[in-house]
Amino acid sequence: MSYLWVILSLLSAFSLATSDALAKKAVKENNEYLVAWFRLVFTLPLLIVIWIFIPIPKLDGDFYKAFLIALPIEIITIVLYIKALKLSPLSLTLPFLALTPVFLIFISYFILGERVSLIGGAGIFLIAAGSYLLNIGEVKKGIFEPFKAIKKEKGSILMICVALLYSITASLGKMAIEHSSPLFFGITYFIALNIVFMPIGLLMGKGDLKRFVNERKYRSLILPGLFYSIMVITHMTAMKLTKVAYMISVKRTSLLIGVIYGYLLFREEDIKGRMLGALLMFTGFVIVVNAR
């Protein structure tokens, strides 16, 4: 069995977690829409350089259908994600991202016809449970507090929608990859994402744009953008090599890496309390990488 997809998925997880950690300070000090947009902008240099050297594959109707359906959903997902983080505490919103791999068990079957084995499904649920527990370390009222808060926290509902939409865009992305190539789709998709998100970033961040540019705040997003572009490359390549539910489950280890970054860079507490979540994720990881 080839484990190349596992290595690429872990590299994708590491790149995403590093990008998020480096962008965390920028989000606190600047308009969140400008931060999201400029991080996308700084993915372009590396992606465009690679684009020059890759062949253009033969494209068909399925590629264009998947591409054009996924793109607006991706934009909606980014906006909902930003709104969710703004409306509600992180500890009551981020845990719901753990639902994406679970949704993918069903969504990838309907869109791609991919069947997850019983053992693989068990691994996915363990990773989802572990990533959920990682993000509730600060919740003192119990592990079900995020679910109890759904009625009063709009951000929680939005993040559940984000998790569902991510499962749809991931499946559509796999379809586009199968009808083109991983690098061609990933690069053209993110170029298009930059173009479409630009007016949203300008509109929602127009009050802070002048200061953001004049004070060169955007510089803090160069490295996050670079790591995000690496995430795109490794993500798309790994998707070609395995079932989308497995790949996204392994990529969710970015949450575990994020906890480590939180402790090392921001001295966030309760890392010991998150060990159960880490153990569940590792157990699920071992099961998924050996599943068929």
C-alpha cells in the first residue's frame, strides 16, 4: 500500500496550521476580511510560478461543472467562517469543524460514488471526536456545551454550515481533479478564488484598507500566504491518491498541530486537558491510513 497520500496530507495539515498560526496575530489587529483576502493574494506567486511549468490537461464538461459549482460555495464558506468567528467564541464554534470528515462519508458517496469501509468510518469518527475535544479545552461546563449553545450562539450554526459546505467543495474538488490534474485545478481554482473574493475583501475592509496598506500591515501575511499555497499543492495532490473522506480526516490533524503552536507561540493553556483529544485523533489516524 502506498502511503504517499498520508505524507502529502500531513504536509497539507502542517502548512495549514502554520499559516493559521502566523495569521492569528494579524486577525487580532486588522480587519478580518482584509486578512483573509491578502492571505489568498500571497498564495499567488508560488502557484503562478508552478503553473508556468505544468501541462494543460484536456478538460471536459465535468471539470467545468465541478469548478463553477464549487467556486461560489467556497466564497460563501469563507464569509460564513469569518462571520462565525466574529459572532461567537472560538471554543463554541471551532469544534463543529470536526463534522466535515463525518459529512464527507455521505457527501462523497453521493457526488463521487466513493464508499468508506466500516473500519475507515470508525477511524474518521475517532479523528472527528478527537478534533472536537481539542477545541473545547476552555469550556468548563462540559463537553456538550457547544451543542447546548447552538440555540443562543449564531456562530455555532454558521460553523455547522461551514463544515457541511467544506464537505461539498472537497468532493467537487476531487471531481475536478479527476477530470484535469491536481496542480492545474488547484492553481486555477485559487486564482479564480482570489479574483472573486477581491471585491468582497475591498468592500468589507474599505474602512481599514488605507491604514492596512500605508502601515504595511500586509507584510505579516506574506509567510501565511506562502504556507497556504503549499497547503493547496499538497492538498490537491493527496486528493488524487485516496478517498476524499480519508484525506480530509488526516488533514484535520492541523487542529492538533494548531494546539501545539498555540502553546509554543501564544502560551495558550490547558494543553494537558487536550491530551484525550490528541490520543483519539492519533488512534483514528492509524486506523484511517490502513483502511481501504
